[in-house]
Amino acid sequence: MKTNSSHNYYPDLATHGEELASEALAAAGYQILERNWQAAAGEVDIIAYHQQQLVAIEVKTRSGIGFGNPLETVTSTQLRRIQRGLLHFKRTVYPKYAHTPLRVDVVGILIDSDGEPTAELLQDVN
């Protein structure tokens, strides 16, 4: 797959970012339940269980800051969509989590010109 950016070293930057985020989150104690969960409201990148909460994680990966900091690109509309997707997941797939609190986290990954990633996690984004 061709890319529009000369700084993009990966055929699918978003997929690469999700893989990096999943590995880092698992190492930080998140139990990854699903990736790329398809709900009527739209896709949720990662669904996990962490600190007795069901968590939807939005992953934003950029190969430069030309389009802004990855964390700053998540809109309130996207957050509402992610929250609806997580609620759908909770109701349909994991009813055992019926009384489990929900939260949304965002992972921003920036891949520099050498292909080295840096990641930042924001927990409980509203």
C-alpha cells in the first residue's frame, strides 16, 4: 500500500499504532479483550479491562506533528461514538460486566523521522 507521507514507514500506520498501543497497555496491566470492535456507532480501537473498569481506548497515530499532536485530534463527537460503542460491547458481549464502570482512554503515538515511536496515555477522557 502506498502512503502519502515520506515519513510513514509502515504500510498501515494506524494498525501499527494499535499494535504498539496494545503491547504497551498489556504491559501496563490492561487486559485486552477486543481490538477493532465494530459497533453500530462505529469502531472502537481497543476494549480492555483495567482497574476494575471496562475501558475503550482510542489510538491516534501520527508520523509527524503536521496535523497536530495525536492526542489533540480526538473530538467530542468521536468520544461520544466511542462511549456508545463501549456500551454496546458491554451489553451484548460481556453482560457479566453489567455493573462495571466504563471509561475512555486515549493513546497518542508519534513516530519520528527515524521510525521511533513515543506514546502518551490519557486516562478517563470525557
